[in-house]
Amino acid sequence: MHPVIGKPRGLKAFRLSWLAVLVAPLLMAAPAAAAEKLPASVEALIPAAKAEGSINIFGYTYNPAQQNALREAVSKYYGFPIAINFSSGSHVSEAAQLVAAIKHHVPTDLDVLWTSATQMATLGEVNGLQKIDWPKTFGVDPSLQLGPYGIRSHDTALSVIIYNTNLVKPADVPKSFDDLLDPKWKGRIDTPRSPNPWVDLAFALGDAKVSSLLTKLMHDQGMKLLPTYPDARVRVATGEFAISVGADVFILEHQGAPVKIAPVPPLVLAPAAYSILSDAKHPNLAKLWGYWASGPEGQQKVAELWGASLASMPGTDTYKLAKQIGDVKVLTYDFAANEFEALAVKYSKIMGIR
């Protein structure tokens, strides 16, 4: 699995650095009670959750206004104020630090890890996560369970082809991944400096097909590697590149940027999930968060703020894209746990990532 980076260390000092920046004041007045009746197993968590007061979540990047909106929404849903301390960064590095802490019996100072199945599997190898049967315990849809630990949060579409509508004529919009090998796109394609989109694609197309495609894109088409996923999408939006593989553009589209996703099958979705650390100090609040955030109210709020959702959530961008393409493959936990890393190493070499 991913190597541990640096010396094992306590994470408390690290956590406090971002807690000081990100923690909003605790809501002073209790908001309205939840709009729907909760399952008894969820209701049973509330007394202890109120005593816990706050929760620490590592996951994806939200600005302060988005963080406050999430705090207010989940507090309103349950009917009592919940303080949430968000942090984000490299998920691979975070998983490595957590593994090091767990192995050396150092408190992680984290309650919820909001990440991919691959990183969940990394923590699972050292018994770093609580095993929870979310459907059996809390009555959620069985499709929301991800592996033995997680409840699905959203589906990422990393293996999509995006294009600049000013640079790519309607007749030239790629209809397959092989269309990327057309000589007219030489030097005009970018991708994030990560093997992950290609590993996801291999889940649907197979390693042999993706290895051949990726090799030709790198050596024949001169595909450009960019440092981050935002770089890859933004530099298509600005017209520096015509096409990119590896990042959706839902938010940019809503902002009026000249970008679209080519409806190329298959659409490979990599589910992310909320999992709870074995040494979580606020386990009841952590479970309440997972239940809300994966349910209809939480899904709509996350989609509104961040543009991400489960493909099964009607009305969201991911749902519409899945309906448009039709051929949808959802990456499994077993694939992420058992095959992802070896393929990532292989594709990194093809891409020249060291």
C-alpha cells in the first residue's frame, strides 16, 4: 500500500493548526427540529452526540462559506447545534500519516475520513476504521454501503473527456476514447499529473486497452501533464488546451465557461465515502454526519455547494450525465483495494511520473 511518509508523529499539533482557522463559532440557538422522523437507531445517537459537541472531518476542499452552510444544514436537520471542523489536503499523505499514528498508538484526532475506497482500504489494513453495516444499523439503502467501513458520499467522474466549445467543433467532439488519437489533437490534450483517471478507466476497459491508449497519448499525441485537477480543467476553459481527460467541469459550466463533457461511454464513477476512525472521539456525531450527508437532504446540499453527488440523486449534474451517457460503471471497493495500486504504479511509469 502507500508508503508512510516521514517519521511517525502525533497529529494533535497538526490538527490544531487548521482547527484554529476553520472552526466557526458554535451556533448559539438551537435550530428547528428535523423535518422527518428519524429511525430509532439514529435517534438513539442524539443524546450522546449532543454531549460530544463537535466533529473533525478530513476530506475535500470547501471554502469558509460552504463550510458554514454545511454546519447550519446538518444542525437544522437534527435540531441541535453541531460544530464541524473541516480539513483537506493530499489524501494519500493523510492516509499515510494516519497509518503511522495508528501503528504507533498515537491518537489521530480525527473522526471522519471522507475519501476514496483506495484510501479507506489503506486504513483498513491497520484496523484504523470502524466496521459499520450502515444499511443494517441505520436502514439506509444497501447501495450506499462501500466496503466494510464506508457510507457513500458522492461519485467522482475522473475518466471523462472535457472540451472547449470554442475550439472543438460539434462534429469533432470525441465519441470514443480512441478519437483522442486523431492527429488533429496532437499537443492539444492535457491531463492531471495523476494515474487515477486512467486506473478508473481500466476498471471498465481493461488494463491492456488503457495501457495502449495511454502510451499512444503520451508518446504520439504529446499529452501534457498538469500539476492538479483544477489546472487541467481551467486550462481547457481558458483555451490553452482543447481537450482534457481527468476532471469534470460541472461548476465551470454553471459559471458560463466554454466547456462541456463529451458524452463518451463508458462513464466510470469512483465512489467516495465517509468512514469513521477507530479512535474517533466523537463517534456518535460522526455517524449522524454520515447518515445525513449521504441522505437526500445532505446530497442536495453538497450538490448545491460543491457540484458533486451520487449518480442516483435525481436532478444533480452527476445524475444527468449518467442518464445522458447510459453506459455507467461504478468502481467497486474490491477493485480499489486489490488492483488500484499496482495499476497506478504501472500508469505512472507510462506517464513519466516519478
